[in-house]
Amino acid sequence: MNQIPILIITLPLLLTPILLLIRKINIVYALTLIVSFINISLILALGAEVYNNGSIIYELGGWPAPIGIRLNADLLSCYFLTFINVISFLCLVSSKDIIKHQIHEDNIYLFYIAWLLCNIGFSGIVLTDDIFNLFVFLEISSLSSYFLISQANYKGTLLAAMQYLFIGSIGAVFILLAIGILYAHTGTLNMHDLAMKIGQAKFSESIVFALGLLLAGVGIKSALFPLHGWLIKTYAYAPSIVTTYFAGTSTKIGVYILLRVFLDILNSINPLEYYGLAQFILFISLLGVFLSTLYAVKQKEVKKMLAYSSVAQLGYIIIAIMLLIPDGLTASLIHVVNHSIIKTGLFLIIAVIFINNQNVIIEDLSGLGKKYPILMSCFFILGLGLIGLPITSGFISKWYIITAMLKSEYWYFTFIVLLTSFMTLSYVWVLIEKIYFATNDNDDAINNISIYQMFCIITLTVMTIYLGLETSLTSGIAENISNDFYGVTGK
Amino acid sequence: MLYVLNMTLFLIGLFIIVRESNLIKKVIGLNIFQSSVFIFYILISKVEGGVPPIISADQSIYSNPLPHVLILTAIVVSIATTSLALALIIRIKDKYGTIEEDDIDLG
């Protein structure tokens, strides 16, 4: 049981050089799927163990804590680990037919290797207990994601990948410098050790500087409002299956780092209360939610519309965190998972239908309701989830966010959340109206949607409804986590 | 004083990345930017009166070797980033015929 955290990282890592030698697309694809599936089973076992008996710590090479590097699987880690790997698996399952049309045949095996590496990076970030190790895993996932993005053949793809490379590297270097400053103050890199020592360290301006750098770095990774430019371009120009994967995972990793660093490691100095930092982020995110929803309403391209909608939903998540009350944290954790599932589902449906299409504009959706009845009813349900209507999981997370807001001192913000929800309704309705009520003159052949892709989309839809009706799964764990963070017993 | 110089280097790098339109120059800026942080790590590892960390009988104060090791990792990351960026630039040159970011016409 104690070995599981390291296995989750090393199994795919050991597989990647083997895949590099095999090169046969079918074998590479099968092995990738198998190792992802093994990973999910390991993670579920780990999650159950952690949920019942508390966190599991694995010491690399048997070196004890402050000197050696540790992996720490606590409830927050397992929570993120589970949904990231499930989404990665579902995307992998449905990827085969899609990428054949989008990526050069010789590059497909490299594509899967980069995918595995990217997922290793994500899992590593979530599991590690060493703050420098976090930076290394962050770079592993970033470098492979630059490669994944650059593989599409849109006109703007290469430039989008290049710009993401620059901004991503700047973010990573900010985080690296901040880690250096924290190390200079405390002399430790271990997260638990750091959490203890930072409280005793002499407070100085340079810690504030480090906080600013960390915030900027994490803001870039999680597409916090004014730093969201890269997200729109990469989502619009990446291969559609990569967009699907990143919509559910990569920005959520930024949220994880934010939670881990600001609420866990630096908890003892309450970094978010300096100079009204939390209020500042709150206002910025609120503005971000409003503006990006406005942009989403104006968009003609479906992918860009959904990308702007992602920025808005991330804004909700950040707002809920910045309320700095346990209910807010619970709400944001629930919304992280629910939004991931909904957005992955929506992007996946677009990816499956428009296998070749360059830019999907709204008109392209005309009359699809007749051609793909099942897919489009899934789209309809997921769309409702995005708005936050009852029986979908979106309703639950909106409910939690609004309740948390009413409990905090910022009750008047609920108006803006409600307003943006109505705006969400307007752009989702435009899509649904086209799908069901517009007629289409050109009759393109109906794509063959394979049974696997169908299975993935239906799974995501069922999960959305299930998490909307049976809330104890997400909210129970989320409440446990936020009690840990704000615990009465103290962390 | 050294830290001031170091931060100047940091800002120069950042400025180049933001300001330049030529992608190769941007990569150079990124390298300067990353190197300044590497130098920062080396700076903090210096202990007053410390000697290189090789155990010997007549010395008791050593400089901190850990940041050097960390930076070795970060340098590898930086090399990977640079080579990926250069590879992308080659493909950009093939596809658009220019490496000036402002001249690329996405029409």
C-alpha cells in the first residue's frame, strides 16, 4: 500500500522509453491505455486507503523527511489525482480515430509518449511533498504540453505553441525564483518542514516579493483573469483532443498549486491577508468572470466560446477560494471537478463530430440534432450543467458557491454570479438553438462515431447527472479537505 | 549589491522577451531570464567564510552545496525548453517564412 504513490509516477515513466523503441501505433496505443487503466485502479485503491486511514507518505530512497524527497498522498492530492487521471483515460480512449485525421502518422507514437509524460507531470505535482520537485514536475508537464499543442495543423498553431512556451516558461521561472527566496529564508524545501519554519522566520519584504512571484506564476498556469490570453489561443489551435484533455486538467493543476502553496504551506503567515491580497484577487476575478462571459457571448467560434467560458468558470473557482472561509473552499473543490467533467464532455463532443474541421463556427452546428440524436442530447445536458440548472452537477457547485458567498461578507457579489449565469444561458442557448431548430442545407456525411467515443461521452454525461443528484461523493470529500485546511484542531 | 545586479539581469531578460519581435532574440531573452535565477540560487548558497563543501580536518564552515545541485536540474530544464523553442522556430520559419512575430500573418 505504501508503494502506490511512487508506482503511479514510475509505471508510465518506465513505459515511455519502451514506447519510443516500439513505434508501432497500435501497440503504443494499447500499452498507453493499459498503463493508464492500471494507474486509475491504483489511484482508486490509494484514494480509498487515504480516505479511511489518513495520508500515505512515501520516502524516496528511504531518506527521512527534511533531507530526502517525499511523496505525500493526502486527501487533496487523491481528489485531484482521481479526476485528472479519469479524464486523461477517457480522452485517450476516444483519441484514436480523432488524431488519425489531425496528426501526421509518423508523429502519433511521439504524441502518446508526450501525453503520458504530461500526465506524469500532473500526477507528480499533485503527489510531491517537495517544493522544488513541484517545479520539476511542472516543467515536465509544460514541456510535453508545448509539444502536444504544436501538433495540430491549424494556421495559428505553431505561433500559439510558441507564445504558450514563452509565457509558461516565464511563469515557471517566477515560481523557481519564489522557491529560491523561500529556501533562503527557511533553509528547507520539504513542504511540511517549510510550513512549520516559515512561521518562525523573520518576516521581511522579500517574502512578500516571493508571494507576488508565486501568485503571478500560479496565475499564469491557472489562467487567472488578466493572465488568460494563452488559454484562448491554445484551446482554439491545439489538436481538438488535446484541448479536451487540457480543458479538464491543466488549469486545475494551477488551482491545486494555489491551494497547496497559499492555503497549506504558507498557512501560518496567512499570505492572502497581506495588503488585502485576497480582496484584490477577488475583485480581479469578478471582473474576469464578467468580461470573459461577455466575450464568450460575442464569440463566433465554438472552441473560443468554450475557452472564454472556461476562464469564467475558473474565475468562480478562484472567487470561492478567496472568500477565505471553509464553505468557499468546499465550493471551489466541488466546482473544480464538476466543471472539469462538463467542459471535457462539451469539448469531446465537438472534437468527435468535427474531426477535420479547421475552425468550428456556430453555424456549423446547424441541424446536428437530427444527425446525432444521442450525442446532441448529451451536449444539451452538459450545456445545462454549464449554466447550472438543476439535476446537473453544475447546479450543485453554483449552489455551494452562492451559499458560501452569502455566508461571507461579500454577499452582494452573488448578483454578479447570478447575472453571469444568465449570460451563460444566453450563449449556451445560441448553440442549442442552432443544433435543434436551425436547418442545414449542406448534408455532410455523418461521421462514424465509434462505440468507444460514445461510451466516453455518455460516461461524462452520466457523471454530470450523477454528481448532480448524489452530491455526497464530491461534497463529502471536499468538506473533509476544507475542514483539514481550516480545521478546528488547527493544521 | 550582487543581488541588485542579479535582479537587473532578471528584468533585462523579461524586457527582451516582452519587447522583441524576433523569436530567436526572444529565446535569448528567456535564457538570460532563466540564468539570472540560476545565479540567484548560487548567490544564496554562499556562506560567509565558507569553503567549498569538501570535508577536511582543518575546516568547519562550508558553503551550502544544495542550491548548486538544484540548479543543475533547473539548467537541464532550461536546455530542454531552449531546444524545444528552437525546434518550434524552425517549423515556424518553414510554415510562415519569417521568424518576426509581428510579420506573421494569420489572416
